[in-house]
Amino acid sequence: MLEAAKQQDFDSVKTNNNSNSSSNHDESHHRHHQGQSASSSAETVSPSANPSSPVKVEVLEEGSTKSSSYDLAHFEPVRILNNNSTHKSVSLLGHFANLSRDDLAIVVLEKTAFTEAQLRNTTSSESESKNSPTTTAEEAAGERRSIFSAKSHLRTEFINDIYGNFLCVTDPEVNQLKVTIVYPATEKHISKYSAHARYLVEETADDYQSVTLPHLEQEQLSLEWLYNILEHRKEKDRIVYEDPSDKVGFILLPDLKWDGKTLEQLYLLALVRPKGIKSLRDLTAAHLPLLRNIKEGGTKAIKERYGIDSDHLRVYLHYQPSFYHLHVHFTYLKHDPPGIHCEKSHLLTTIIENLELVPDYYQRVTLSCVLGENDKLYAKLKAAKEVKQDAEDQPKAKRTKIE
């Protein structure tokens, strides 16, 4: 009966889910291990070359020989949380039957981007590889993993004159999925990865002080994963650049949504070393040295590591962010990741100029933000605005009497 109920729930949500929502993609690095101990240094998996073998995600403990294994063959979906056709991703809620039927798990499947190697013709690639004295056997094998190879097969949809539509079945090595797992998942994680109606909210400075800030103090998820990075307990090998200064320092590392290889999708995060700076709202002119250092140091490090100039980078902050420790996003202009639109992102150069003109600009200004209908903050801000509107709508004499 339980299995039948699960399948019925899964099928019904599959039919009715919102395929256009991107709520689980809004914030780049709201880590999948948010709210729990950050124990993993690997979140993605390459499917086995043998399509019939189970796909596994290894989660390794740094500095330890122990490892735990997630086997997708044992994952039992309960329902679809979000199916995003734009970003070619789906978030599923379920259980790992081999681990626990009591603990929920979220599995996010996302199609990876094409790489230049996959788009080469294997014949010419193999010829070049054989003629190159510096090509290793591993590199030569990698060159042959192409969409344009004998392992790819076309299935005809239709052909009309010079136009044809086909489905292509390719080598599994060039048709991989990025897999993110949240386990065990809490209600907050389920809400984060679910599709919801979203609303544009105008948050005044008074709203922030009276509603948003108290909410953050009550609802903030654990930042232990972030402190693990800043203190080199986790992900030390992923650091691209680091400034150790306690006042203006930061760590730059790839965002989880980037594979670290496909330059067209470059996406890095700068995590500031000073603690206590929650978001854009906390910034004042006193933080200008920190912000300038992030802009200059981050763009220089990306140029040296990846060869991308600063005028090809989009450097910005989110408001509202999904975790409240100041961080800055660095993305390639060629790439359009979630959260880059005007209602969400604020360019770092604009932030710096605003603070140079008005030292407490972000303590005074009204800021727009997008919140989901099930977000507790949205409910609180909406209620506060309704109370305020009711008070303003009351006749003046009645207000005086009440007071």
C-alpha cells in the first residue's frame, strides 16, 4: 500500500508540476549540505561507461579513508519537487532504501553543457592525436568521446524536403548528468528545491529592521559548511584564490553549479573572511576596502587561472541571498545562470559607487527581492504591509481615538 501511494503521488505530481519555475536555481551556492554537517568534497558523478551498471555518487571525507556511497539504483522517488525545462533539471524527493526509509533525500539531476572536445569529429581528432608527440593515451581516448562518432545513432522524427528532425542516442560518456544529493533533507530543503509561485516584494529600510532581520535571526540555516571552507577543513583543493586578511580577505572557489572545466559556464564565488556581514543591507562605506579587494583580486585570479579578462565577467551580489554570509558571484558574460536579472542581482561596481556617494546607502534604500509564496519571510512582509495599509486607510478621527 505504501509503495502504491508513493507511485500515485509521484505520477500525479509528474503530471501537474510547474516546468517553468526556477526557484531551486535562484541562488548559486546555497549548498546542498546547508543545515547539516558539510561532509562531502564531491557532489557530481560521471555515469559508468557501461549503461547497465548502477550510477553511484561517492562522498569522500577529507583526510580520511572512509567513504559513503549513494547508489541511485536504491533511490525511490516519492514526488517531483520541480521540473525545470529551461535549465534542463529536475528535483526529486524520495528515499535511499539501502540507507533509511525514515530519512528523506533530495536528488537533483541536471543535464551538463556541451564541451568543445565532444563537438569534434572523431576522425580528425584521432588523426591529430596520433600525429601529436605530446598526446597521452588518456587524452587520445578523451578525444574519441565525441557526439560525432560511430556510437551515436539518429532516430528519425520526420524529414520534409531539406529539413529533418531526429533524436540522437549518444555514447554515455558524452551524455552525462550532474547529480546533487541532499541527505538527510529537512522541510527547509524540500521547500527550497520545490516549485512555487513567486512574487516581487519591495522591502523598505523599516521593513528590513522590523520584519526581515528578526526573521533571519530565527530562520537562518547553519553556516557550518561555509566556516569549514574558510578554516580549510573542507574543499581546500577547490580554492582558486585566497586572501588571508581578516579584514579584507576572501576565498574564491567554483560554485557547485559549475563543473570547473567548461569555461563558457564559468561560475565562481568569493566568500568573505570577516564574519557578521549578512548581506547587501549590512554594507557601508567602511566595507569599501573589502569590496574593492574582492573585485580586483577576484578578476585578477580568474584572468591568471582561466584567461578570461575582467570585461568578460559579471560580478554581482544577490538580494535576497539564500545564505546570509556576504559572498560575491563571478560569472562569464557568455553564460546566463539563474539569478542574474535586475530584481535579484546588484553589480559590484554599482554597489561600490553607491557607497562612495552615500556611506549608509543600503540602510536607507528600498530593495526589491523575489520570494516564493511559501516563504515565511514573504508571509511576514505581506502581513506587515497589510497592517500598515489598514492603518493608513482608517479615518483620521478613528486613528486618533485608537491612539
